[in-house]
Amino acid sequence: MYRMKIIRLLSLLLALAFFASCGDGGTTETIDEVIVPVKVEYSEVPDSIKRAFIVQYPAITDVSWSKVGDAYLAEYIENEMRGTMTYDLAGLFVSSGVQISADDLPAVVKDYIAQNMGEYSIGDAFIATGLKSMFYYVDVISDGQEMELKFDISGSLIERNVKPDAAGANQAEASK
């Protein structure tokens, strides 16, 4: 389940930040139109990217690396929260995704969920940052049904998706 959430978040981040401009290079897989990062060994990660990550996160030593197109993705845990960083080949930031607690969501997001999805409880929440954009992704759960909500930085709902592993099919719903 953790791996699927990371794969979904990474796919969203990559689409958000840069994927349309990256070459594939034979280093990704597509499963039901979801981009799947390919794991790589630390020794395969370019030095420029390793340096960029170490400068930004000097205390984090347990990192899993993947390659997606011409970018490299670091998955890590910091303060019991999952995170990802994506770098281009020069070691420059492309996108990040960081798990946050429900308490750290903006009030407008929590209010939307309480007013419009009262029967749902908040599960995982992430903040995704690209070069020019930022979004909140919130998993909500009710009676075995799980949905992912996407909000812009001002807290407006952009998208609502039924999770395929919970509902059995990937059904996107138009936001209201």
C-alpha cells in the first residue's frame, strides 16, 4: 500500500513538474497509465544529484533511489513522515512530495472535507511542490472506500479520484 501511494504521488509530481519535457530513455514502466519509477542502486545515481540531496538533507542516510525518464527520485523518511525529492541530471530540484499530518492542512481544506465529505475521515496527506506550483493531496476514507482529493495552494478542490485499490476501478470524478 505504501509503495502504491508513493507511485501515485510520484506520478502526479512528475506530471506536475516536468514529465512532458523529459525523454523516457527506457527507464520507466507504465502500468494502467501510471508511471512507475525504476529502482536504481546508489552507485548509479550521478554525483551531482547525490551532492544536491546531501546538501539539502545531510542527516538522512536511508534513501531509496529510482529513475524516471531523465530524472532521479529520492524516497526517504524524516521525522516519521515520508518524502520524495526529484532532481534533473544536473542535480537541480524538479519536484518534492512530503507527507504532512492532517493537522497541518490549511483550515480551508479541512473545512471543505468536514462540510462536503462528513462521512469520510482523513488518511494520508501530502504537499507536492513543483518548480512553479504547489498542491495538497489528501486521502479520505469511508466504509472501505478511499478517495484522493487534490487542492490548489489556496485550498480550492481541483480533482477528486476514487482509489482503484479501494473501489476496484480507476474512476475520476469531476470536482464540484
